[in-house]
Amino acid sequence: MEKQFQFTAENIRRLNINVAWPHLELNFGEREDIHVLIAGDDGSVPHMKVEQTEQGLLIEQPQFGLFKDYRIGSWMQIMVEVPRSFSRLVDINTVSGSCIIRNYCGEDLRVDTVSGKIILSDIQSASLKAGSISGSLSARNVQCEELKSKSVSGSFAYENLQAAKIRASSVSAKQSYELAEKFQSMDITTVSGSIEIFQPCDKVDARVRAVSSSVFYDGVELEEGAPRIAVNLVSGNLRIKKTQ
């Protein structure tokens, strides 16, 4: 079963998506209007809410669709095509479904999941917030002024990242950052998750508070006043390496 919707982008102030287990994809491209395609089983698609409100465009599974069980035949895919010029808030919440976002260029992107997978590519945003409980996050070609990530056990992996300020917290998640340009500050807190920071600076102002952890500096010198890296960890390992 399929349903399609179309909205005039200039009348949408924000885009909110709240779903449980469907696979979700957002692509910002050459379309002039916002186009929503929902495909799935006959028992799931009719319950989806897609409506324009005073606040913006809402795409939602009633009660997050928890009354459905994908293991016994429920399935759904949601494809959202948005004009590249749409620069307003995009706020996405999922439970266990995967979420892919491509080519967003705007002011504020927020993505949260419980156990689903988040994949971001070619993102430019003044503010980017991403969070999970146990779901993984992978991001490639991200540019932002401020990046905030949070997780319990889900891993972070940022490739070709350009961000002025980075803040992250986790419990046991592995965190990996590959920075393409000089940054201002990184503030990271974890309990037992390992942290890898690959960055282009010869010198950093690293301030590390650790209990039973190993800290490695590879090709980088410590100097006060250099780009700041503040890390608090208990038993995780930290590696800061200068990239070539």
C-alpha cells in the first residue's frame, strides 16, 4: 500500500517526524515542493498522520506505532523529498527504525533514536544535535558551528567533520572524530567508552581527567591556548592524533 502527499515548502516553518520502526529517508534536492511517500503493509500505512499545522509539517505514527510488530508482517518505508532551499528546523525522533538524511543545509537539525541507526551525509547546519540510547550514528561530510552528541552505548563516528564547537557525552559508547579543519573546542564526557580524535592541528590544549584510562598523543604537542580538548573519563581510552 502507498500514500503520497505534497506540500508547498515556503508555507512550512519546521519539519517534525515521530516514528517507531519504519525505515526513514530524507533527501534535500531539486524538488520545488515537499513530497512524502509512505509505503507499507495495509494495516500500518492508514494509521500514519501527515498534516500541515501552524507549527509546520508533522509526520507521525500514532503512539509511535508500538501496537505493531514488524516481525509478524508489519513494514513501512517513508521517503521525504525536500527542496534544497529549505533551511528551517528539522526535528526527527525514532525508536528502532533506521534514519538516513542527505544534503541538509539549514539552521537546526535534530535527530534522536532509541536503538535505530542514524546515517548523515553532506550536512551543513548552524546547529546539529544527535542522540541515541543504543543505536549507532555515522556521519560523513558534516559542517556545523555547534555539534552536540549524546548516547548510552550507541557509537559515534564522524568522518570529514568541520565543526567549531563539539560537545559529546556517553556511558560506554565508542566515539570517533575525523576533523578536516581546525576547531575551537571539544568537550567530551564518557565512563568506559574509547575516544579517538583525528585532527589537523600540530598543537592542542588537552585537559584530561581520567581514573584508570590510557591517553595517547600521536604527532601532536600540548600547548596552552591552542584548540581546546577537554575530556572526562573513568576507564575508557583516549587517542589524539594529528592527521597528515
